[in-house]
Amino acid sequence: MSNNYGPDYVRAIAPYQAGKPIAEVAREFGLDEEAIVKLASNENPFGVPASAVQAMNAAAAELGRYPDAAGFDLKGALSKRYDVPADWITLGNGSNDILEIAAHAFVERGQSVVYSQYSFAVYALATQGIGARHIVVPAKNHGHDLDAMLAAIEADTRLLFIANPNNPTGTFIPAAEITAFLDKVPAHVVVVLDEAYNEFLATENQFESAEWVKKYPNLMVSRTFSKAYGLAGLRVGFAIAQPPLTDLMNRIRQPFNVNSLAQAAAIAALNDKEFLQKSAANNTAGYQQFVEAFEQLGLEYVPSYGNFVLVKVGSDAGAGARVNLALLKQGVIVRPVGNYGLPEWLRISIGLPQENAVFIAALTKALAE
């Protein structure tokens, strides 16, 4: 019996492929969970900051009540941090939720969405999920070609995604290039600047995009607490945009999309500068550890500005899957990116020094085989 439920464009979606959980790899290969190293999902290797754990413990007493649907305290903390009014902020169940809400809020079925080749898979999923038309712009050096993206905008384009730094390639666009781009984007196109990895940028590359929102009414900046802040399991993200955009977002947003523990933990993490600095320092050292190993192994890699590195592990289309399997058998979980059209490559999250060392040893052995 054929399944004719739902629209064709929904049935055509290939579900999002998450990184393999540690427990699944342990079962599949008969390994000890404690010995497995997971460098697949760009998580913070330090886990949840102690400040956030304390905040969640305090908030647990009220779990019999619904969370604050308006997120008053969290929006207040974000408003203070980014110097924007609280009603310019939309909270999401992770920044993934923000991207999905934006697609539903701004784009009608059949209209077009512009994004880059080799950019975050959710841009394609969000576009397809509403029956919109994809305009995928070829990448330039594995990153965004802003001139080509500008030229690709059509009369029915309503949304354009930019990831900076970009996942899964790690490329980065300097501030001056983005503002020059925003100056030229037609007013009817909402630009979502997805900055999930912003906190890992070196000081000389940092800029405050929240200030741009004050100048560009069609700009939305998206951020997350899942990466540098260590709250991936709680799912907290947010967007900053002017009220005409946030008003539409809040008409679509589920009323209790960010739970009570997540809101409490996010406020604590946002103000935990010591944890953020520790995470950034570990990331810088780990990146150098990876780069030195890749160069010693003679492997091509894309210079990264995030907390991961994209590395080419062979010249044939089966290389990524083959090396990935060899790593899994050794208890190391990384991320194949064949679904991005990069079958010869693997994306490796930066872990603790000892985790990175385990991966490098396992990769060396896998390549030798």
C-alpha cells in the first residue's frame, strides 16, 4: 500500500543525520562506553558549566509549572549583553528552531530561499519543509561567495542564510564583506546571519553583529548556547532582529519552546566569562594540535574558525566512509560529510587534548590500513 499522506515536498525530505551517540557505537562494535571519544557534533568538551548546573538545581523546584513563555529573565540578560531591546529577541529550542521558524514566518510555498553550497544542512531542510524553492549558490574555497549569492537573489526570494563561521567547512567572512553585502541586499529579503560558532573567533576577527541589526531592518542574527556555552542537551538558541521580524517569529513560535531548566542554565552560562574563556583557549590549542597532525600526515584541510576542522582523508568517493568506519572500530566518533557532497572528507570536532591525541593516533592507524 503506497503512502500518499502529506505533500510531495515533505515526503522528499531526507531526515537530518545526527552524529552517532556513544551508546550506539558501544553496542554496535562491542566497545566500552568510557573508552569512546566523540568528536562528531561540535559539542563543548568541558560539558555543562558548573554555574549552569547550580542554576538548574535551583530551578528544578518549579518544574511542575510551565516555563515562562515570554522568557522574561533570559531575554533581559540577552538584552543587557547585546544592547538591544528585549522585544528584539526571539528564543528558540536551539538555533535550529530559530532557522525553522524564520522559514515558516517569512516564506510562502513556491517562493525562493538562497543559501550556499556546503552550508548547514538545516537550511535545505527548512526550505524543503515549507515547499519553497532552493537557490543553492556554488561555494568559493569551501565558503560563501557573497557576490554570487547577491546575484542569485530573485524577485520571489524572501530568505537568505549566511553561516559565519560556516558549518561544516569552518570558513569565515570578515565583517567588512558582510556589511558591504547587507548594503546591497533588497529590502524584501530577510538575511539570517547564523553565528553558532561566533564565540570561538580570535579577538581580531570578532565583531558585534547585533549592532548591525539596528541599521538593517531585514537582518536577523542567530546564536546558540549549544557550542561554546556547553548546553547542547538543553537546546537554547535566540535571534536578534527588529520588531517587524520578531513579531512574525513569535506568531509561529511554540509558546513554551524553551524549558525552565534551559532558561535558567542559559542565564548562568551567559554570565560565566571564565568558562567561555577556558573553552576558547582549549579550542585554539586543539586546533593547533589538529593542524600539526594533518600537515605531518600530508592531509588537506580547510582552515577553520569554528570548533571543528574539515579534513580530506582520501581521493576517492568512498574515502570518508571507509576511514570513518575504521575510526568507529577504534572507538572514535567523527562526522562524515558525504551528505554535504563532500564524500572524501571528515569533520572533526575539537576536544580535550587527550581526546584529540586519541583521534590522531586512530586516524594515523586508519590511514595506514
